[in-house]
Amino acid sequence: MRITNGILINNSLSNINFNKTAMDKYNTQIATEKKITRPSEDPIVAIRALRFRSTLNEINQYLGRNIPDARSWFELTEDALDSCLGVLSDIYHYCDQAANGTNELNNREAVVETLKKYKAQIFNDANADYSGRRIFTGLKTDSTMTFMKNEPKTSYTITEPFQVEDVKKANKIINTVDVENINSIPVADRPEFSSVNRLRLAYDNLDAGTVPVLNGTDAAGNAVTLPTVTVKSVADPDCYEPGDADVFFIAETGELLIGKDAMEDIRAAENLSITYDKTGFVEGDLKPEHYFECIDKTDPDNTIQYTMTDQSINYFINFNQSLQVNTLGKDVFTHDMVRDVQDIIDAVDTVRQVENKIQLIENRLGQNAYADATSQANLNSMLEAAKKELDHAEENMQKAFEDGIDIFQAHQDVVNLAEASIGSREIRLNLNEARLEDQKLNMEELKSTNEDVDLAEAAILYAAASQVYDASLSSSAKVVKNSLLDFI
């Protein structure tokens, strides 16, 4: 084969270009500190780089956004629960002191005022929010847990579930003294206790215009017939004396008083509930939609129906791992908290009212208008009855304080349980965060190994390529300058 000068020149230029390309490759690696700048240079490195980068982006999302957001939810929730726990603890200690101490008139006045303040504070933190989202209202993050102002026209139909265990024995004072009617009170008609089965509903001051309906099913899920409810008022003299088959509904106090036989009918049912109406809510009342199946019928032309569903908010905190970040207010802030405080307040108020009756009767005994023998006899009879009523009222008040010790200890346990749940989720959050930190370091090492060039090695290869390039230039220069004419 004849080798011409053109062939030599072309081969020399090709070799020079090849060596220059190699030198440029190592120069680019040194400048960028990367093995490749285009996927075509090494498809395997390029594909692995995409995978590593995608994984790192996910890890950074978890570490930079999801986990800090979840931790903020937990911290705000814990702060709110701590505040509620402090109020409940104060009420507990107050009940303990009142149950074991004397209860003079001045002390009782202080009791009522203090308990009213505590009652208003229990739900203070139920409306806590995180970045404009309410933390206790589940998916209804734009809705508060409580009414923020008095809403006298707001009306709901509420279906409240209950269990047989929610029906408690209660002592109600009957045959109370009517100071407006001065008459002799026979011993048989003097105040006494009526022990009744009482179901206390979530709200008081309910609508008396509609009759509540008891609902229930048997073990097979079939509807059962339950007693019919009779609407009563606290002004009715027999409101605390239901017959054996009766169920009395007292709208003012939000109570069901259940007779002996009616109670047996209720015990035979399962999945019990009662449907009633309430119009008018005051600032601080818990909103029914967070607790019950209900219908907001404030606007008859635009009713809103609420159903109870799982409303947990979950964050992904690791690959294929989610964590509930919210605590549902209905599991912590219960209607019973304020209703139990109100029961104590009512018991103290009743004592005060009976003492006022006694004082009024004693004042009348010293007035000339009642100086006649008949009036004196009647007033003395009423005074004895009122003193007996006072004994019963003080007994109820003492029992309310004693029961309050266990009741508010139980409320504290509920809040403590919620805090414990947050604590366990925080532990899981921290474990995942530590694991992700390790994964991030490992992934960055793998990414670096896959993408980053060894600068020392690249420098050596660059120096070698530079020398080869210089040598190719030198040899090519010698070849190109010689021609056939040089040898003729």
C-alpha cells in the first residue's frame, strides 16, 4: 500500500485531535470536578446520578419540610394540652381542698367565682392554630373548635351517642320550700332526696319545643323500641320524680331522667343515641359538628349536614412511612369538662339559694305582719323544712366536691394520654429523622463516588495527555515538513 503525504498529514491531524480531545476531557474534569458533563459520555453514570439525585431530593424534602412541620404541630399541640392540663389540675386541687375543708358562706362565694373563671379557661387553647390552620379540628382546619362569639340564632339538630354506662345515679331534692306560699308543711311533704337515673347531655338550655327521640339497635343491628320522652321544666313539681316507665327531658339543664323500667329497656339496646335540638350558643361553647352527627339548620333554605369521619392529618416522614401529626379535639376537650364544673357551681348555688330562703323566713318571723299565731306556726314549719332542704343541699354540695376529685383526675388522665400519644409519635419522628440523616450521608457519598472525579488522578492523566499531545505535535511537525522533493 502506497502511503502518501496526504495520508501522513491526515493521520497526524487525527492523532493530534484525539490527543487534544483526551487532554480536554481531563481538563474539563479538573475544572468541573465531575466525571462527565453529558449523559452520552457514560450512560451508566448518568442514570445512577439521576437516581441518587432523586433520592436525595426526597430525603431533603422529608428533613427540610415534612419533619420540621410535624414537629411544629406536636410542639403547639403539647403547649395547648399543657395549658388545659394546668386548669384541670387547679380544679382538681380546689375540689380536694373544698371536700376536706370547711365551707363557710364567704368560701362558697369564692368557690363559685373561681370555678366560673376556670370553666371559661378550659377551652381557651382549643382554638390554637398553626400557620392559620386550627390544630384540633381535624380536616376542618378553617373552623374553630368553639364558637368565638354569642350566636343566639344558630340552631342545630344533634344526634348524640351514649352508652348505658353514661347514665348515672343522681340525688335530686324534691318538695322544695316555696317561700312565696306561706303554709304549714307536713313532715311527709318536706324536702327529701329522689334518687334517679340521670343522663347528662352535652349541652344545656336545649329547645323544649321539640320532643327528643331515643334511638337504639339490638346486637343484630335491628332497631328497637325505646321509651317515649316527655318534656319537663325545672318549674314542674314532679320533674325529678319520673315514673317507672317514664323518661323526662329537662331542656334547661340538658338532662334525661329515666325511670326504673325505662332504664331496663335502654339496657337491652346497643348503639344508643338521642336526637334533640339546640338553638343559641354562647362564646366558648364547643361546636357540635366536631363531635356529633348533626344538621346546622340556622338557614332553613341552606341546611348543612355533618357526619363523623376519620379526620387525621398524616405527613410522610420517610419513604412509604406516614405519621399522624394532629390530635383530634373531640378526644381531648370534652363537653363533660365544663358540665362537671357547672354541676359543682350549681350545687354551691343551690346551698346559697336555700340559705337565702332560711334568712327570708327568719326575717318574716320577726315582722309584725306575721305576728299572729297561725303565721308564726306556718313560718316555723317552713323554717324546719328549709333547714332540712339545706341539709340535703349541703350534702349534695359536699358530694359534688368529693366526686370532683375523681372526675377531674379522670379528665387529667385523658389529657395526659393525649400527650403520651404525641410523645410516642415524636419518638418515632426523631428515629426517622436520625435514620434519614444517615441515609443522606450514605447517599451523598454514593453520589460523590458516582459523579465526582478524583482530582489527583485527573491531574496526573491530564499531565500525561498533555505530554502525549506535545509529542504528537512534535512528531507531526517533523513528518509534515518533509516531502519527496527533500530527497531528490
